[in-house]
Amino acid sequence: MRVIVTGGAGFIGSALVRHLVVDKGHDVLTIDALTYAGCEASLKAVAGSNRHRFLHADIRDRAAMDAAMADFRPDRIMHLAAESHVDRSITGAADFIETNVVGTFTLLEAARQYWNTLPAEQKAAFRFLHVSTDEVYGSLGDSGLFHETTPYDPSSPYSASKAASDHLAKAWERTYGLPVVVSNCSNNYGPYHFPEKLIPLTILNALEGRPLPVYGKGENVRDWLFVEDHARALDLIIERGQVGETYNVGGRNERRNIDVVRRICAVLDELLPAGRSREELIEFVTDRPGHDARYAIDATKLEDELGWRAQEDFDSGIAKTVRWYLDNEWWWRPLREQYDGQRLGLEAKAPA
């Protein structure tokens, strides 16, 4: 297969590119604007492959998207390019609207024009996968799970922008017949994760003996998904998923944020003892504005209909993740110098 992956130099995107090229032997064109979270070093494993090409371009650039499709002639487009950090969306929402909404619209239109030029057999086989987040569903209480039919109720500028892009993707299938499939995933973790997010930030701060910030009381719950399990799921969804359908991808690994941080501390204390427990570095800080209490995905549809199963539980996945960061300072050190763990997203709504 010939596959375009947008956002392929990002965290999830690079895991997907590595899976498609190394494990599946597909020809892949990675398109990435290389914003702060895009890192070509994440593609080191495929850099020498004749099955991989890289294009430095922005999905909002219609001419560049048209040219890429005309030149590469993809069988599939897997759309992961997005601004993704909730904290950044609170103080800089415009970038999220531009990339996640306008960029998705531009890419859908370029894909639709390209798809309409294909011969009948190729047109029927073509697929466009729009990759999204469980955050579009809002916040759960103490029980229940997100299903594919859960009404959208986004809380942050980030999740609102992703909800809008989901609706665009689905509308392009219903209105124009573009063969779109949508996926919504839970929180990912694993190698090559930009160090502003909870797990890599905790690992790197703990290594340096710096405070480990935990929002509020650390009671917020997330369902954690190992990024390589997610990459396999995305490949399966675009291969066998039904056009017009949505598939939720979750690891069935619910954890409170405080328990995630404590587990990282325990793994680090075992692998690299520091003379005292790193739990002593935990520091509770002012909560994020609009912080959703709990996310949890029901992945039954994906598991039953397409046969996917997560290969990592949280304990095995976090152990692999911590070891990867210990062994790959070459990758994270330059990023750490660029983003040194400062708090983002402190702008709260004005008092009533």
C-alpha cells in the first residue's frame, strides 16, 4: 500500500510510520509541518528506507497537499496532524482552530479532489482515516465508559477543535461519499513522547530531581494506551474498518494521575536508585481550568469486529517507557532544552 501519514513526525504519527514501514512494508509519505512537537529524529528508524519519504509541509497549504497527492498517488491517507496539548490550547486557541479545523478541512478537500480522479477500482479501495481523541466526549462520572455513540461534549479549546474536525470528516463522507473512517483514542504513552505531557515530564523531572507537578489532588482518571498498540489499531481500522464508522481505541487501563506518577517513581527507583524515594518530589499544583474528571474508552467494537487487542497493560507499558527514556537521551535532551517543563495553560476564565 501507498500511505500518506500527516503529522508523521509527531508522537503517535511516528509510531504509526515505523509500524507501516518496518512491520508492514508499506510505502509511506510522511507530511509534517515540524512545529514544536514535530521531530524528524523520531523517524530515525525509517530514515534510510527506500519505502519512506518525508515532506515538510503544512496541511493548511492546499497547493502543497494537492501536489503531494498527485505525486505520491496514495491508496490511503491517515490524518494525525494536529495541535494536541490542552494546556497550550487554553492560552493559544487560535493555533488549534487553524490546524485542527481549517487544516482538516483543507486536507479533506484535497483528498476529495484526488479521489475523484481515481479509476473506479482504486476509488472504491481508497480510504481516509481521521484520527481523533476521546476528549471530544467530555467528562465521565465515577462509572460508565465512552462509546462510539456517546454525545460530544468538549470542555477545552483543544477538544472543541477536534470535535469540529470529527464532524467535518463525517460530513465529507455523508455529503460527498469520500470513504472516511474515524477513530477516537484514549491517552497515549510510550517512546518519543514530547516532554510537555504528564508521563515524559514526570520521568525527566524525576531523573533530574526536580518537582513532579500534579494538577489538583491527582484524582483525574485517564485510560492509558501504549502508543505501539494504538499504531497497530490504526492500521487495522483503515484496513478493515467500515466506511462511515467510528472506532474507539482504548487500553482498558484506567489510572488516577497521582497513581501514574507514583508508578513512574517506583519504576525509576528500582532501575536507577537515587538514595530516596522519588515520590518525595511530588508537588500538587493549581488544577487546569476545565479539567475533565475521568475518561474511559469502551473498545468492544474494535475488539469484537476487527479483532484488535492491546498487547501492553499499564505496568508493562510504563516499564518499557521509562527504560526507553533512560536509554535515549540523544532524542529527548534537545527537546528538553527547548521545553524545560514550565507550566502552561494557567489562564483561567474571568470571574463572574
